[in-house]
Amino acid sequence: MSDKNLHLIPRLRLKAGEAIAMGPGKAQLLELIQQHRSISAAARALKMSYRRAWLLVDTMNTCFKNPLVLTATGGSQGGGAELSEEGQKVLTLYRQYEKAIAERPELAELAAMLNDESAL
């Protein structure tokens, strides 16, 4: 494997019609929602507005048959969010697909064809 392929990183986006159903940013958002059990905390961790995070979650929930993120409204205990079983499965499959693409021999071959200056 060429050292250059460290600089050639595929960014996988899965489109459902015109909407991006899943991509690197949405996967990271799902991981942070899973970690913090909160959309707002995940948004803060990404330095993104709550509205932007909510719109991304809404897009994902709309694109898939079942919602990927389940939410609970606030109250005395506050709200919260968690990944549904399907959300966990989609995230796992997406990360496996990303890894498989990054390990493809074609990527190393493409990287070997890069101009030395492009790998800076």
C-alpha cells in the first residue's frame, strides 16, 4: 500500500432521490447522539446549531423506512434522544461500507497515480 493513499480518502454519501440519506457528517452526528443521548449535546460537540442537527436527523428519519433517531420531549427530567435499533444497524453498515471502500485495491492504485504535490 502506498504512503500516498493516506491522503486519498473516499467520502461516501448515500443518496435517496435528491436527499443525502447518509454521509460522513450524518454518521458522526449519529455516533454523538448515541454517546450523549441528546441531539443538542451532539450538535454542540460538532459546533453546529441545534436546528441544523435536527434537520439532518429529520432527513435521515424521512429517508429510511423506520426512524434512525428516537426522541423524547422535555419535561422535568429533560428530553433526550437515542438511536433506534435500525439507526444502530444503519450506522454499523455505513461504517463497514466506508472501511471496505477505503481498503479497495483501486484506491491504492489511484493514490499511486497522484501527483506528489497533490498529497500535501
